Amino acid sequence: MTDVTLAEVLATAEQDGTAPRYQVPENWAQGRTAFGGFTGALLVNAARRDRPDLPALRSALINFTAPVSQPPTIHAEVLRQGRNITTIATRAEIDGKVAATGTFSFGHAQES
């Protein structure tokens, strides 16, 4: 068995409408679900996908609601984009049902 890298998974995403669908290779799964870090990486990648100019990731909240046992489709939506902070919500869906969600805040460095 060949281990598949995260970069390879991201590079081989299939389009499902306007959102990408990612395979879950065996080396990124445990039992009947993908590793949480793998799912989180897919969610944060979706937040950054069409926004290469985002500043550094400052906050991440990830909620796992169901096993990611099949290829998830990942959706992203900008909740707010301000001068210093951009907040993006993402969700991983399997057969139209939410399996995981993420809320990410990206922000510029501030002097204190």
C-alpha cells in the first residue's frame, strides 16, 4: 500500500458543482472515519482555496458531527471580511448531510 500525502489528496479533488470533493485514503483514516486532523486540514484548505491573499490563521473552531467515511464535499462561505480580520465558515458534507464544520479567523498582526 502506498501512503497518499495530503498534497496529493488536495491536488486530485473532484468538482461537485462549485465545491471540491476529496478522497479519503486508507492511510488518513481510522476505523470508519478520517482522522480529525485530516478533516480539519480539508476544511481550512477550503477556507483558503479561493483567497490566497488571506493573512495568517489566528483562530480555528472545528466540530465533528458524523464520521467522514466517504469522500466529503467541502463548502466555504465568508461570514465577514473586515480591515483586519476575515472569518470563514466551512462544512464537509457527505450525501448532503453535514459531517464536520469549521469556523476560521484570519488576521493581520497587531502591535500591542
